[in-house]
Amino acid sequence: MQMHVDHLIPDLELESDVRLQAGSFLITRKELPGGRLNEKVIDSIRRFASQLAPVPFKVNVKANELALNQLKGVLDNDVSQITKKISEGKEYPNFLDDEQLQEKVMRIMEKLISNPELICHMYEFKIGEPKNDNVVGQLHDHSIRVTLLAISIGLKLRWSIISLVNVGMASILHDMGIIRTEAFPDLKKLDDFLPNELEAYVEEHQKLSVDLFGEQKVTLLPFTKQEIVHMIANHHRPDFSDMRHKTTTLLFFAELLDEMIAPMPHKVRYNFNQDQIKSIGEKFARRNGLMNVLLALIKLYKGKGFLWQIVSSIVSLFLMDELLIEGYEEKLKEIVDFCPFKSAVPYPPAGGNALPRTIFCNNSLNPDFSCEHMSQVKIEIYVGAGKVKSYKKCSTLTDRVHKLNKAGRAEAEDLKKEKAAKKADTTAKTQEDKKEKESAQAEAAEQAGKKSEEKSD
């Protein structure tokens, strides 16, 4: 198997001699005891990395236990770095705030990245082609975030470990076929595609991802393999009416959310179909903030059974229950529009990755400006190039935002209580039906016994 020169360690065994593009050998297996690398040889290989043949920056090593453990360590580090960024909540909104949830998610990730075949598959995709490192790197990170998110949502829904492992495996593999598409590696050309061309690209990369998965021959039970194939083949356009494949629907939402809010090698976003774009707005054909995406999902799926279960779980996962209040976006706009000077600005910005908590006055930088609603409390806003500006808060509108968010949290709590009550009623009814059934069976058995006795007499 191929390994990037940056990941070589002593005692790895070369599978073949290390050649240079000029045709000469840099090092042969015969020169090394047992064909095993040492620090000196590794240093030499790295110095000539760009000149290696047949592929620059890569050498062939034997896929033994040491090599697999090294690859696992590289992937574990990737997962750790991405998890850290999520938990910090700076570059990416935090959905792992609950420590117990994060611990469960990481245990499942450990199960996934302990599978030797999956390790090789992930690593092979990660190291890609050196000239396309940035594109492949974004896709690799995207797949890991989607995996973490899908597992987190599944845990919220109280799914079984088996289902979570299956959806996790599909999440890791779902976009690998992109490297075989005609558009790769210049994925920016997708930005100029017409709607029908984008749909063709969606179908193409889903199919190629399935093909690539099939070539790897990962050892799985037939039913499990079929489920994973179905998820990969339909992760952008699932059939929501097919309740046999709930895992596919879950992957769709995790994929949609991450691709909408995170950087990708292209500006266009194609998770919402054209009919949905007409309903929620053209801006959702491009990258968007978490708040906007969640509001769009609420608009599209509120009250729609299993789909709503997933969406409400996502909202709760990102600690944005306030958005569940009816017409949150319109009510926030009304608060901002109340300002007679049109200088009220929500912070964090409306439509970003966090809910607005404060309203500041854009005119407060002017020492001659005054307003009865403006407080003396200041807030520092980053304006770029390492600079910040101190604005004064609008006490009246900030209070109104707090009340709006509080009302949203209260409504979300009421919904949770209502859901819990319905679940309790369903459980009680199920137990009652079970008792009635057992009683009827006992009575039937007793009658049958009496009839048997009468016949004997």
C-alpha cells in the first residue's frame, strides 16, 4: 500500500524499491535489513519526495500491523483536530457541547477507525494527489464532520449502536466518488453548472462512490452492505416515503447541514432541490449560516413526522431551540426595524452560526448622536484586519431580543414535554394492550381446557 512520506516511521517494511523519476533508485530493499526503514533513510526519502516515482511524495510499504496502526494514528489525529474545532465553536458551530454525548460519539468513531479495511480506504482518499491536496483535504474533513454529526443526531434519536455504526461508515465513504467525476479536481466549475447539469453531477458522484466502495471489498454482512450502499447511492436525493431506509434520510440531513455551512471546493450548494429553492429562496443555492439553514429546515419539514424528528433533534443539538418559536425570523426583523434611525444591528449577525443576543447601535460611534434607547454599555465588534470597534448597545431592542429568545426556549420546552407525554401515553397503551392480549389468551386457554374436560366426560 502507498504511504505519504510525512507519515513514514522507523521499522516500516518497504514493499518495493524506492525509485526516482530520473530512472535511478534512491534506496533498494536489499540495502535495508529486512527491508525496514530507519530514520536516516526516511530523511533521505523526504528530501527527494517531489522526485519519487511513480507517484511523488509516496512510497509503497507492506500493510502489516505496524503500518495499519500508523495509518490509524494519522486518522485519529484528524478526528481529534476536527472534534477540537467543533468543541471550540469558533470556526464551526458546536454540536458536541454535551460531554456525555461527545464521549458516546467518540466511542463509535473508535469502532469505525479500528476497521483495517476502512482505515486503508480513508487514508487512500486522504493522501490523494499532491496537486489536489486542498480539494481532497476539504472533502476529507467534510466527511469526518458529517460522520460526527450523523452519529450525534442518531444518538439524539436513541438509535441502536448497529444503526449508528452503519450510518457512520456510510458517512465516511459517501463523497469519495467525487475524485472520479469529470469535474474533479476543478470543482469550481460546478458554480457555472445549470440545474440539470448539477443533478447529473449529483447522480454521477453518488454512483461512483458506490462503485469505489464495492472495489474495496469491505467485509460486511450482506444486509449491512446493502444498507450502506443505499445510503451512499441516495444521500442527496432520498425517498422520504421509504421508511425502510431511515438511515439514508439521516445521512441526507447531516450531509446537507455540513455542506451548507462549511467551506467546500465550490460555492454552489445542491442539497436543496429546485422546488425547495423556490420556496425558501435563491440564497440557499450558496453557502449559508447555521441559523438560516435551520430556519429553512423548520419551514420545510415542521410537523412532517420522522423528518421533523430529525430536524428538531438537529436544532436541539446546536442549542438553538429558540428558533422553534413560530415566525422567529419575522419577529427578529420587527425588533430591528423598530429603530427609527435604521441603525440597529443584531450581534451575532442574524443568519450566522449563532443566535443574535444583542442589538447595538451603528450610529453610536458618532459622539454627537443620541437616542433614548441607547445604553452606555459597550460591545466590541471585530471589523477585520485585527481591528475592533466599540459600539453602544440598544437597551430597548436588546431586551426585546432576550424576551424573544426566552419565549423560543419556553416553546421548545413545552414541545419536549408534549412529546414526552405522548411517548408515555403510547408506552402505557402498549402495556395495557399487552395485558389485555395476555388476559384474552389465558381466558381462551381456560375455555379450551374446559371443553377438553367436557369431551373426556
